[in-house]
Amino acid sequence: MIRISTKEIADILKYNDSKAIIVEKTPLLNATQFKASYSVVNFETKTKEVLTKNAYLLKKFGPIFQNVIETIPNFVQCNSAILYDKRVLVIYPNGEAGIFDREGELSWSGYFTYHDEVVNQLALDGKYYWTICPAEHCAIRYSAQTMQVDLRIGGKESTTFINPTHISIDDGDVYVCSHGNKVRKIDGMNFTVSDYIQFEENVKEYYKFGKYAIAVLSSGTYLLEDNK
């Protein structure tokens, strides 16, 4: 593992097959606000390069990004997905969500909940997207066509996921940070769940990019190659 940041992480996005965008928080003097710093991590050279804010916004929201950020000023701390039909779905940590049409107009806003508990995070899976419900200890797949629950894995009566904190997807398989220091994998073919990697400290977020991965741990953010 190579530590690539000791700062608080606001966002991580895939840039291309060999790079990822990382957004770091730098606290300002009043301590209640922060400055966002945008970088690209090169997996092969293990280096960080400065990225412009507009390049980040284009990757996150697509060509309608200007309209989106005029509607949601806090554009860093949400998850987003450009859906199969070019609509953009945005979800905040408190479950607040919105859908923007192809022109960038807000067509729907509301809250994602499951059994009256907050649903958050976002991992796009073709015409579906995955989320987590931490209080219900489960991962939930929604249909992007109907915006209805399609599949749920785990639950309060199960130990499949305990207090999940993050969900991501790579090559059809889904990765869930759970049990404090574990990442568990949902097989994209048969939806079986297995332990994938375990850390010696809490893992807050985990993103897999082929043979590389980025893990946000208590002590910092690390780049892994072949899970090492």
C-alpha cells in the first residue's frame, strides 16, 4: 500500500482505466468551511497530478454540469451517476436526492429511504444502481428505469453486512465496506457474498479499478496494487 493522502477525502471518481480523481479537503481558518483540492492519481507511476475543477465536474455530472452546480452548490459531497438515458442522479449522505434531465433541469427531488431509514452512496451498474442502508445493514439495488427497489442483500436479522459505510462496483462485482475493517464482495453473476479484503484499521471507502484499488482508511488514503 502506498499512502497518497493524509487529508480528509471528499470524493473519488474513476478518470480512466489508469487514473482516478481524488478530491481532498483543506480546512479554512474558520474551521467550518474547507477548500477542495482536485488531483488525478496515476496508478502506474503512483503520482498525483493537479486537475481543474471543471474537468472534475465534467467527469462527475457530464456536459450539463454547469446547470447542476447552479442547483446544488455543495457538488463535492454528493454521489452522482450518469444513467443509461443521460439523466444524472445525485444522492447526499443524508439520503437527499435529485434527478436532472438531459438538459440539466431538476426533474425530481426527494429522499431515498428503506424502512424509514436513510439510503445513501451510489454505484452504477448498467440500468441499475447500488446503494446502502447502514441502519438496516443491507445493500440495495434499484432499477434506473423505475427508481424502485430491485434487489436487497443483507438485513437487520443477517450478519452479511454490519454497518456498511460505502459501496462501489468494478467489472460487474460490487464491493461493500462493512464490519469496520472488512470489504465484502457481491458476485455480479450470482449475488453471493464473500470476504474480499480485511484491513488492520477501519476502512471507510474502497474503490477497485482493475488490479488497482484506493482505500480510505482511518490513517489516510492508500493506493493498492493487487490488494497490496
